[in-house]
Amino acid sequence: MEIEVDYLESDDVIGLLQEHLQDMHATSPPESVHALDVNGLKSPEITFFRGTVHGQLVGCIAIKHLENNEAEIKSMRIANEYRGHGYARQLLTHIIEYSKTLNLTRLNLETGSQTFFDPARALYFKFGFKTCLPFADYKADPNSHFMSLILD
């Protein structure tokens, strides 16, 4: 898979993000949806990556820079037709390695607590993420599961 910075202008990326937002709103109450839309992902503190195979978009992931040399994973998504092929692992590996090049000390994320998010949480646990308290501006929410990874 090729992974590169993307500027959120192509129809395929925008479509994947709309699919992501639709799923988030279908599985979580509105006040518990923390996924960003395209404009939110264009914020200067966010770097957005696209993953392609033979020119086809298979997934995306973003990193939001926080205070204290930390960051947050945002908008990790694999297109439905490409799930189960290891692309999520490749994107997650990329963002962890990218974070290390920036000398970040901790990588955080928020995901849902519902059954829909079980595969995502399982993947994060396999990579060494641990459950943590809410970070940045998040508040405790029974629909959210907060995780972090201390970077070497």
C-alpha cells in the first residue's frame, strides 16, 4: 500500500469520509460523534493521509497535534470493500512511525464503545494501546472509549 499526505480535495477521499461520518452517526448518539468532517480535517494542526493500492483508495488516517508533545489519531477508515486485508494495520503502523519521527511522546485516540467498534479496539490493543482517561477537550462519555500509546 502507498501512503501519502492528502489535501482532502478528491471525490474518492471525500466520499470515504462521508461514509465514515454516516457510520458514526448511525452507531452513536449525536453528542458522542467526534469524527470530523472535511473542513474540520483541513485544520492546520491535522495531517491527513490516504492509503492506495494500485491507485485505488483503500483507507485514510489523520493525526491531530495536541499540546505536550502528544497527538490524536483521527478519521481512521478502511473502505468497506477492502476490510480484512491488513490495510488498517498498515495505516496504523504508518501513523505510529510518523509520530516517532516528530518525536511525539504519546499517541491518543477516541473510538466508540459500541459493538460496531470492537474490531477497531482489538486492533489498537494489538498495537499496545491501553485504555486511558479522556484527554484534550474530551469529557467522560459512556459511548466513548479512550486509548493511548506511549511512544519510545
